[in-house]
Amino acid sequence: MLVDVSTLATSPHHSIELGHDPRAILAGLENDQSLFQTGHLRERLIALDDLDAAFGGSEDSTECTDPRLHSRANALRTRLEAANTALYQSLRSHIVRRAQPPALLCWLQDDSSPNELAQPSSGFAFDWRDELLSGVLQLNEPYESSPQLSPEMVPYQPTPVRHILHLLKAIPFSTGDLFVDLGSGLGHVPLLVSMMTGIRSLGIEVEAAYAVSAQQCAESLNLSHVRFASQDARLADLSSGTVFYLYSPFKGSILSDVLRALEIESSRRPIVICSLGPCTHTIARETWLKTNQLPRTERLTIFHSHRAH
């Protein structure tokens, strides 16, 4: 089961409006051969959204009951998805070969203005870049039931890619850095950071099945400098980390305990903490951290330790 990062609700170019004739929609898409050009990923994703909006996933899920139209729509959907799969496989091969510069980064930054990369739109909705990364990484969400989480632990939700790109632009990573994602889930943040920068990354995730899936992904992409550990963040060895990331994976006493551990680490060396979500306001109250940003839950905030070393 691949991670669902549907873009339908957030696509700025979505073209279907209620009341449009499904026949006209289908004919227009069938006649647009540009959809199958390699570089037209976003257009294909929009076309797939359009097909879902017009025809749904089965013949009884939409007002259109003509089986011939559904057959044509399914055939077109198969061709569009095959074109996307070919692109994803090409990018995976590029990553496995460790080719530079990373082709994936060029795709993710395609048509993004410098201002958009430096200050992406706020919020937690997904866009076409999340579909692209999901297709390339092929992260599988575990089928087995998760153990009962503590009330202070937050269910897994992937970080939108635009915020990871902001992190990559905002942090001047060096070869000696170790990026640590506290509450890494399926691991796409450490994976992308290491792919784009070449630095070591560590994902700490309390749910073992998620950490196993993330490690399998790293190995399939030949990313030997990325590692995932199934651990409670309060018990993890943070002594080598230099840049820490939290997408509000926990709250209350767990967050307080982890911040105390990070404060101890900051007395030994400078560290950076990047946060997204509700935990940002808690982190902003830590007197041993500073930021030159206005802390906001819906944007990435970057904190630097400032104790004497």
C-alpha cells in the first residue's frame, strides 16, 4: 500500500468543473498527445485527477453509466500511469547510480521561483511534488496494525515536499553534518535530504514497521548513508546529530523530555532544530534557542542553539 498523497484538492490547474460532459472531457484528454511527453508530469497528474472526477474508480461510482466510456477512461488512465511509472523508474535509476547533479532535485524545483523555494506556501496540503516523490521512493505503508500510541504521540503524516525543499535551501549543510529526523515515519525527509546533499541522515521512529519500510527503501536506492532506527526518541542516542527535524511527532512530556536531551547536546556543540506544526510554539519558548523568524506552525521554523561553547 503506497502512501496516499493525493493532489486533487490542491492542484492549482485542476480543470474539471461540475456539470461538464464526461464524453467531452474524455475526448479532450484522448486527443492531447502532449500528455505522454516525458516532461509533462504535472499535466498527466491533472489529467488523472480529471478522469477520477469525471468517472470515479468504478462504473457505479459516478453518474456516467456508459460502460464503453468507462472502458476508454480506464485505458487512458493505464497509459498515463505507465508514462508516470517510466519517469519514476528513470529517476530511481539515477539515484541508484548516485549521478550528480541529482535529476530528482531538478524535477522538484522545476518552475519554482527562488522566492517560492525560500518561502513556500504555508499549510500542510500536498501538491504534485509529493506525488512525484511518492512515485520515486515507492514507500510502502505497513499493513499491520500499529501498536497503541501514547496520547502524547501524533499519528504519522508526511511532510509536504515544498517544506523539505525550503529546509534544504535554508540550511548550509556540510560534509560533517548528521541530519536527524525525530519521528521519521516512512522516512522520506531523511531520504530526500541525503539524496540532495550527500550528508548522513538518521530517522528515529517508534513504530518498528515504519522504520523497517524506510530502511528497505534506502537500501533499494543504494543510499548507504541513510539509516533508520526503531526507538523512542527519548531513549535515542543524539550525540552525533547536528541538525534535528520535528514535524510535531509528539507533545506534552515527551516533547519536553526530548528538548531537555537536545539542550544537553547543545552544551557540547552548536545544533540546529527545524520544526513544523504545533510543536513550533513550544520549541520557541526554549531560552537556549534563537530564531530570526516569526515562529509559525504552518511554515518551517529554524532554531539555532546559542549557549557558550
